[in-house]
Amino acid sequence: MPDSEPPSVLLAPDEPAACEVVDGDDASPYFLTCDHAGRRIPRALGDLGLSASDLQRHIAWDIGAAGLARRLADELRAFLALQSYSRLVIDCNRPLDAPDSIAAESERTVIPGNQNLTSEQAEQRVHAVYRPYHDRIGEELARRERAGRETILVTVHSFTPIYLGVARSWQMGVLYHRDARLAHALLHVLRERTSYVVGDNQPYRVTDHSDVGVLEYGEKRGNLHVELEVRQDLIAEEAGQREWAIALAASLREARDRLTR
């Protein structure tokens, strides 16, 4: 972290915007988000005091998730919003009042550049990264609602095979909270049609304090929704991303069809 105070505007004019959009086909009901797509850090924040190897790890981003999301969006002809900056700058899938919204420590790794932030420093990250990303998603959802279009929210994430020294047996997880319509239909399809080891609300569970997308853009708007978690070693390369995108697209279509029969 630089010794001097960061500028009032965190991102320089030549730095990428927080939200990257891939436009889909207006006929597609699918709406994809990828909250942890990137590991970029604003220049004003340096490297947050971390090594280059730490910034390659899952603590900084969801490895393989962006590639999977792009290929899944292509298969579904879906709108896709990707968040370009590291979750260590600010986590765009956390409520702003969550303790790990700006994580001081992640998986036993202390984040030096996130220690003892002032309210002004935290707010700069909110305005530079968090709000532009969520504002863009909100704008697109409002446009779809005005047009009377169906929206099926799919949030795309990846998880590490070993967490705090414990190996995880799942290959993917299907996550949900109060509204399990699409998630349960998808679980049935995946278990019937694939050989994947699929977790039911594993390896994570959606809660009011840990997730934004499912709650704000799924539950509160009444949209069918599901959060997908795929183990990162299975989608770190293009071949795996393609394989999983094809299988997940087919499974999502079948799950939707079962709900509308």
C-alpha cells in the first residue's frame, strides 16, 4: 500500500472499468454474472502488500470462472456481466456491511493493504468498483423488466480444491437460499444426466450476510436463479471451460423446461 493517501478517484482514466459486459441475444432469458472474474488491482493500491504468487491464488479471484462464464454465455446466448478487479480490493458478492467486504485476512493470509482502512479509503473502493458493477447489472435488469422479458439469473463462481488444508470431494456445487426452484430442478438434472459429484448448497451456503447476487437479483425480483460453483482445477484451462459450459448449458435448459411444463 502506498504511504500517501490514495487519490479521491481511485481508478486512473486509462484503467479498465469495474464492469465488463458481454451482450447476449434479447431472445435468451439467461442473465449471467461473474463477481470474481478478475484479479486486477488499481495502481493506486499497489499490490496490497502481497506477493505475485499470492495474487495468483484463489484468495484474489475465482480461477477459471471468467472463462467458464464467457463460454456458458455463448452457449446460452446470454447477457453477461464480469467484475474486473480482485475480490481483495472489495468483494462484489458481499453486502457492504459484511466483515469480509474488504478482507483483512483471507484463508490465513493477512492482506497488508487492507489493514486499518479509513472510511474514506473504503468508500473509494465502493465508488470505483462495487457500485459501478452493481449499477450496471441493475440497469440491465430494469431494461429487461420494462420490456417484459423473462430473466433467469445464473451467477458463476469457482472454488479451491483444498480449503484450509481440507480436500473437497465435490466437482461442483449448486447454491441457493429461500427460493430453490431452479436449484432443485438443476440438481435433479445434473444427477440424472451427468456423472459429476454435485454438492447441494456445498461447498458454500448462500446467506443474507454472505451473498448479494442471489438475494438482490434473484429472490427480491422474483427471478428464477441459481449460483454455480465449479472446482477451479477442472476449469483452469480452456478445454475444461468448454466441457463444463456445454454440460451446464444443456442442464440449465432442461431444468427450466421441467419447471415450465
